[in-house]
Amino acid sequence: MRTLKFLTLLPLLTLSMFASSVMAQNEINHNDHAALVKHYENIAKEAETNLQENKEVLKQYEAHPYYYGRQGQELQSHTSANIREYEKTVKESKIHADLHRKMAVSQNPITNKAKLNLDHDSPVIR
């Protein structure tokens, strides 16, 4: 009985060890605010791309709802939900990026502030 339980848990343990090692490689030091700004800006950029794609799908559906048949309403509600989630992600990521941008400036007061770009649409450091 114990052997059977162990054999069923072995693949899960192996998978969890692999997943944790992959995640450890992508970790960002919580004190590295410039890296966190980039991270949150990348998340916002990806969410913005997905948001535009979903808006285009919804626009196509609304232009030709008769093409989609019965699945059209599911497509519409699913796409609308995705749009709301991506808008929320973009907003939150930009807030986090702004917060870490301010922290990066205050963390390194010696840094030439002319080199830091405080604009939202471009990378942190030029």
C-alpha cells in the first residue's frame, strides 16, 4: 500500500522539483527595482498585445455575429471577460512599474536623474 502511494506521488514530486528550479531561475531580487520596473512593463506590454487581439476578435464578432452560430454568445462573453482581465492587468502592472520606478530613483540618489526616463512608454534607463 505504501509503495503504491509512493509510486503515485513520485511523478508529482519530480514535477514540483522541476517547476521550482525553473521558477528560481526567473526570480528577480525584490530590491532590484530597475529589474522589477522592466518586469512589470513587460507584463503590461504582453497584456496590452493580448488586449488588442481580443478587442479585434470582439469587433469581428460584433460585425458578423451570424458567422459564429450558437457558439457566438460564448465567444462574446469569453472575449469580453478576457478584455476586462487584460485591462485590469495592464492597469495594475503600470501602477507597480511606477511604484518601483520611484523606488529605484530614491534608492540611488547619486544616479544622474537625466539618465532615468520617468516616462511610462519607454524603458527605464537610456
